[in-house]
Amino acid sequence: MDPQVLVLAPVGLPALAAAGYAAFGWRRATAWLGAAAAAGLLAAAIVLAVRTTGDAAGVAAAGGLLRADALSAFMLIVIGAVALAAMLASPSYLAAELAARRTGPRATRRYGVLTQAFIAAMALAVLAANLGVLWVAVEATTILTAFLVGFRRTREATEAAWKYVVICSVGIALALLGLVLAHYAALHANVPEDGALDWAVLARHAAGLDPGVMRIAVALLVLGFGTKAGLAPMHAWLPDAHSQAPAPVSALMSGVLLSVAFYAILRVKVIADGALGVGFTRTLLVVVALASLAVAAALLLAQRDYKRLLAYSSIEHMGIVALGAAVGTRLAMAAVLLHVLGHGLGKSALFLSSGYIHQAVGSSRVAAVRGLARRAPLVAGAFALGLLALLGMPPFSLFASEVGIVRAAFDGGLGWAVAAALALMLVIVAAVLGRARQMLLGPPADDGGEAAVRLPITAAVPIVAGLAACAVLGVAAGPLVTLLESAAELTGAVR
Amino acid sequence: MTDQTYVQLLDLACGAFLLTGVLVLWRRDLAAIVRLFAAQGAALAAIVIVLGVRQASTELVVAGLALGGLRAGLLPYLIRRALPERGGPDAEGRETRPVVNVASSLVAAAVLALVAYAVAQPLIRIAPSPAAHALPVALTVLLVGFFVLVTRRRALSQVVGFLLIDNAITATAFLTTNGVPLVVELGVSLDVLLAVLVLSVLTNRMRAAFGGTDLDELRELRD
């Protein structure tokens, strides 16, 4: 197949699906359009991954504005997999919302358009060759998901949407300032004008960039994209937005959007390491990683809302990912990427199943859900397995990737940081297990405890498949190993 | 244009840019704050046009005019549309209880200017041109924007704070490198425009759900 088409398809297919929803609305015939587009995205991503493995130059398209290398292809696989799960679960989720009269045909049409445009923007972000286009795509995800966060139009949803847009837009504005300054440093180092924001060109010229300017630029870029990645200290929007959005959107936001923002940091890190040495970004990333883990641990301890619990768990996992990136060795980067995929699969399965629990119980308080294991064994089982996966239990792939990050950190001289991280993760395990026991075990509540939690087959398939994939990856990554290695290579892994 | 007139005109435009930014801290009336923001958009356009005339670059002059249209015309219009109608409760159109009062805010602005001068030094050092020497002005407006964002309690003041930050970043881009590449600049402008549209819709929803736009009312979600 023409490589140009392959690079354009991941952006084009969801964009076409968005146009389809805009024209025809969300109805029986179009409900599966989103899933079809996501499946196409995933297929294109896999073909691209096969093509780009071991080829550092990558495939360029759209007049040099887009470029796919192994890292982009890997991120596309994560986007495609989570988007497919979310889009398979969407029809039954929206059908239940419509049946409960919580939403109407106008809102569901908007849901179709916005989710597809959101997926297209994420695909554009990981394919952009130009850091400026990457920035525009990441900011576009904020705008596109604003009304998805506010979907229910309640006071809580409006509040969450407001905080989300304000904090993320301001945070990402810092990254824009960082880009402006990096552009300034690049032009000053005689980087040709048309490549002055291209990450590959900048990485080649990194040694010539002025360190005084780059220090400010890199700090702003890490802080700015870190806001979107949910890293402390700019994480305040995340628990609100992720707990208020409809479940499939939460799955997308938590499972991939955070990692897409982190992908931007990985591209910046290559340039920063060349210009400033590895020490600068390493220090920054260790600080935000430990801060994120500490915030997550502190707020998970007394968490009474299971959707917020999942959201804080995302902050925890982005902290682990940032810690791995700080280590920066080849083993660490491969583990970071595997962690991103494992977290995407596990977290989307959890958010999707939490959506059905929420629809049945009508509340997201932990105390409102009791004895789930007896009332709804399938949902409870999926929820329990998902939590175990996220806590890094074997056989799930998050166990393998966490072990990889810990080993790499001890080898790379960050043993003290990883020791602190492990202590915080133990606190998190204890906190999450405690809440899980309350929700899953014990006798059903007396009042309203009879409400059945219905898990439609179209939602059960992606949830179970996601968890199964996560477990299989933990045992044998198979052909992914070479892709992970060549993607890790591109992140400028040392040694 | 002689060197001297260029520097004078550039400094004049940058001065207006800074002054309008700081005055946002002084006014409490939301309509006046929006007018100041529009004036700042015009000053930003003037900076870009002066740079364009100096470099005899038609592109820059056109970019300046387009920026002026967006930031002195369209964005203020959109915010004004989201202002409460006249005759509504008086408190709605005013910043009644800022976290930091006006006098202290102005003192804070002076401190922020000092910080901006310190931070800008490495940026000026690599290319000490008259435009680069104006960078602390842009960074001061950036910090003032942050200050507005965290100390003002009306939804629309926060929007203006966000836009001050954005104006400051655009000014930095033009003062350092004649702006980011066109495709990026277009994308950024579109994103900012859409962000303001989204925020104005959310302001209206907030008014419907909470009966006002006081951000202190936003406390449904907490741990």
C-alpha cells in the first residue's frame, strides 16, 4: 500500500467518521461507524509498525508535515486499541443513557462527532513531524473533549468542564511559549527556517542550541505537556474531568490522551538531552514523577468515589511512566512504552465497566456499591481483574513493565527515587484493595441493592479482550518486542 | 524608517501592550476589562506591523493586520457576548471580591515585572536587538495574565487572564523570531478562538446551573 495513504489513514478515517455523524446523526445504522473507523486506524497502525520497525528515518507524508516512525506507529497502536474498545462500548452505553432520558438525539450526534474528531486529533499529534502541529493537535483535544466532559450538563459536569478547559489551556500555553523559545534558539543556531520546529531536525542540531534559552524552553515544555499528561503539580483538572465524562470518553482520555501528551515530552526529551545533557530533563521528570505518585497515594487513601479512584490511579501511572523516562536507558524506555500500552488496555476496561456500574447504581460513590461480586459476577470480575492489572500484579503486562522500570532505575543510578516510588505504590495498593473489597465483596446493600448491573455483550467483548490482551502481553510480548526496541531506540535511549 | 523612529515606535507599541495588561488589574468592571483587552490586541498588532515595516516584509504586515482583527475585534466581541445583559444583578458584571485587592495587585504587577526582567536575560543575551530588549514586556504580561487567572473570581475574568497569557506568547514569538511558521500560527489562532467559544458556552451553562459566574461557587467536586 502507498505509505502516504498509510500515514494519512489514522487521521482521515476518524475525521470521515466525524463527518458521517455530523451528517446523519447517531442512529442504529451509524452507531458502529466509530468502531469501524477505530478498527481501520488500528489496522493502519499495525501495517505502519511493520514498515517502520528498524527504519529510523520513518515514512513522511503531507509535504513533510507528517512523519511516522516506530514510536509514532506504537502510539497509534495504543490509540487504535483503546479507541476500538471505547467505540465498541459506546452504542450500548448511549442506548442506556437515551433509555434513561438523560440525553437526547442532538447530544448523541455531538458525541459521535466529537469523539471521532478527538481520536483524529490524537492520531495527528503522534504523526506530526512539526512540534508546532503536535502542539495544535494536543490543544485541539482539550477543545474537542470539553463538551464531552460536560456531556451530562449537571452542575458537576459543568464545573469539571470549566476547570478542565481553563487549566489545560493555560498549561498547554506554557508549552507553546516553550516552543516559541526553542524556535528562537534553533533559528539562532542557523537551523534552516523550514525545519526549525521539526523534532527530527532539532534533535540533529541539538548540540548547537543555546543552553540558556533551552533550559527555559524545556522546563516550560515539560510543565506544559505535563499538564495534559496529568502529572503533578498541574493535575488538578484530571480527577474531575475523568470522573464526569461518559465512561467511553473517560476510557479514551485516561487510556490514551494522557500518554499522547507524554509522547510529546518524549520527543522534547530527545532534543533536550542533546542540548543540555541528560541531567536536566532527568531531574525535572524525577521531581514530577515522585510528586505525582505522592499526590495519587495521598488522595487514594481516603477516596470515596470509584471513578475518581480510577482517575487518581491514572496520575499514579503517569508518574511511573515519567520515572521510567527519567531513567532513559533502552530497557527503561521499552518498559515505559509497554507500560503505556498496558495502562491503556487495563484502564479503558476499568472505566468501561465502571460506566455500567454507574448506570445501574446511579452513583459513583464506593459506599453505594456493595456485594457486586454476587449481583453481577461478570462486571465484578472484570472490575477486579482490571484493578489487579493496574496494581501491577502478574500476569498482566504492567507487572512486567514495572519490573523493567525498577530494574533499569537501579542500574541507572536512580535507585533512591525508585525506592521512594515503590513505597508510595505500596500505599496505593493497600488503598485500592481496601476500596475494591468494599465494592465487590460483602452482602448487597439493603436499599436499592436489587438493581441489576447489565453488561451488554458488545461491551463485554472489548472489556474482556482488553484485559486478556493485557495479560497475554505480560507473558509474551511476541512481535511487539522488536517494535518496542526500535521505538525505544528513537527516544534517544542511552546505552 | 530610521533606526531611531523604529526603536521609538516599537517601544511605544510595547509600552501600550504592557500598560493595557497591567490596567486589567486595576479595573473591576468586566466590560472595561474587555475593552482593555481589545486595546491590548491592537497594541500587539501594532508591534507586529512595526516589525513588518522595518523589515519591509509584506507578510508580517498582513500577519499583524490579521492578528489585530482577531485579538482586537473578534475575541473581544465573543467575550462581550457572554457578558450578562444590562439590568441584570449588578454583581454579575463586576469583579466584586478579588482574592487580592486592587492596590496589592498593582504592587504585585511591579514585582512580576522585575521577575520578568530577570528571566528574560538569557533570551536577550543571544541576540541583543531592540526587539529582543522588549521581551521582558511580553513576559510581564504573561505573568500578569497568570495573576489575573488565580486571583479573579469571575468566569470571564479568567478567560481574559488566559487571553493575556496568549497575547504575551504571541508577542514573544514575534519579538524573537518574527512569529512561528504560518501553519502553526494559523492552528494556534484557531485553537484560541475555539477555546474562547467553548469557554463562553460553558459560562452560559454555568449561569444556568449555578445562577451566576462566581467561581467560588464551583465546589461540587472535591476530595
